[in-house]
Amino acid sequence: MAARILHRLRHALAGEGGREEPAGGEAEDCPESSELEDDTEGLSTRLSGTLSFTSHEDEEEEEEEGDGASEELEEPPQAPGAAAGAEDGGRCWGEWVSAAERPGGSLLTRQLQELWRRSRGSLAPQRLLFEVTSASVVSERSSKYVLYTIYLIRSGQFDKAPATIARRYSDFEQLNRRLRCRFSCDMASVAFPRKRLRRNFTAETIAKRSRAFEQFLSHLHSIDEIRRSSEFLEFFFLPDLQAAQRLTCTGLYREALATWANAYRLQDRLGVCSSGRFLLTLAGLAVCHQELDQLSEAHGCCEQALQLLEAQGSHPLLGPFLQAHIHLAWKVGKDKRHSEARLQDLRESGLLLQQQPSLKECLIKEPLE
């Protein structure tokens, strides 16, 4: 970590506090060509059927994706004497400054202090990173394709259970085509890797496309209208919702629970935790937890859903969530008075709750297309 900080400071001081340019002048998030430059040197040795970004080379690539030298610090530096977020053998930010104050280091001290003051007011906002972690060749009867596994990662955070998707080239191509039909102007500057007639399964091609897909998704996510569009969002979590619904309908609750949970994490990373799809995801989690006799977890899912529905007087899932919450609260010994009062309000408003489907019935009948 200390090497990273010194590396960033060295670039910042060389440019007198200016913004650091990525190596080679390549715009990481917004590639301008329809195909990436040949940056696969060394990548083929990291590909043996799968792709693994764990080498020193990738640590450099991660650093290049920062917005600026002063904004690249993973945690805000603190005042001298206070512990900084990054550790290096127990050192803190104050010790770095103390080291600079040795004979001949007064100029560096002032530069570090100026850099620290600038960084306090210009911390980069949290970004969503897309990282291809593996790529495997899949053969199915008469077809053969590469399946890319992608992690959605919040910059500066470690996810114990990351949100993941697995997509093939044709899935990315369909997303690209749909977005270009709807957002032709915004998509004019977005690059997409070309199709190849041969050599689709070589390590070099897989590595190059992996990098291209990371840049493609990062560029799309940087455009406000596209980031909020149903085409972009459903590319990530709709397949998981459909798979989870099928598994729930067939009674495979443990497998369904894992799929609902990944759909939950995907929507959380994408910032759509107040949509109807997210409420359906909470319903799926509650049902699977309950079927697996994990009542406390099911109760927590219902509570989260009811908090989202607090401001809504009516919603198709409000009655089923209230009934499920009251039943689970009684089972686990939690307070259910607020839900009972809300349920009584629904009855007084004329809603015939006996005709309402259960949470599981709502989940199974919901069309997901």
C-alpha cells in the first residue's frame, strides 16, 4: 500500500498537482476506437482457460483508472498523528510527513501538505468498477462460445460476497444494439469490440475482449441516461430474477436463494433499491428463507420491504408483505403492532385481504420478461 501511495505522489509532484494521465494516453473508461489497441502483451500467460487479474500488471491498471493523483487515495488522509486508512507496517500519515521533514525534505513536506489539503475537498465519488475475473470456453452440442464472468465492485471497498454476472459475446452485442437504437447520440462515442470470423478462442482474443467489455460497461455506466435505462439495468439482473423465479416454482429453494441473493447485490450496486424488481427480489428472499426455516432472515426481508413501502398507500405487494411480516414476527417473537395497524387501515379502506394472494403466489405469478 505504501508503494502505491508513493507511486501516486511521485506522479502528482512531477505534474505539480495536475491530473495524472493514464499510461500510453489510453482513456480507460471511454475508448475511442471500435477495437482496443493490442494491449495483450503478458495477458496470454495469465489465461489458461480462465482469466485472473491478480498480477502486478493489473495493480498498475487499477491505479490508472483513478480520476486524478489527489483523488486516487483509497481513503482520505488524516491529520498528522492520526492513523490513515492505508497501512504499511503500522505506519500512519503523520509518519510519512515526519520522514519528509528530515534534512533536505522541507520542500517535499510542503508539497505533501498541499496535496493533503487539496484531497480533503476533492475526494472522488464512489465509482462502480466492472472486472472480468474469468473466461471459459463452453461447448454445447453444435455451438461453442466464451462465457465471461464479471464482478461489479464499488471502488475502495472489499465485497465478501461480490455481485457477479456471466455473459457471452452475443449478450453484450444485443445490449449494444438495443442501446444504439434508443440512444444513438450518446452511443456514438462508445466503442464495442468487433466480431471475428476466426481465432475467437485464442488466449489473446479472450484477453483483449475481456478488457474491451470492462471498458464498454464502464463507459455505459458513466452516461446518466443509459445508466438509468431499463435496457442497461436488466442486462445485469433480469436473467438472475428469471432463473430464481423458475427455481422457486420448482421447489429448489436453496438454489433459488443464492440466485435471489445475487440479484439483490446486483441491484444494490446499480443503485435501484426502490424499484418494483427490488421488491420482488425481497419477496423471493423472504419466501426462500421461510421455506428453509430461516425465519429471522425472512422477517428481516419483510421489514426492509415494508420500509420501502412506508410512503405508499397501496401497492400489490403491500398486503402480502404485511401478512407475511405479522406471521413471521409472531414466530420469532418480534413486535408486530405497527404491521397490524397498517393492515387494519387497509381493511378499513375496503381492501378485501382474504382475496389477496400470499407472498409466494405473487412471486410465482409475476411475469418477468
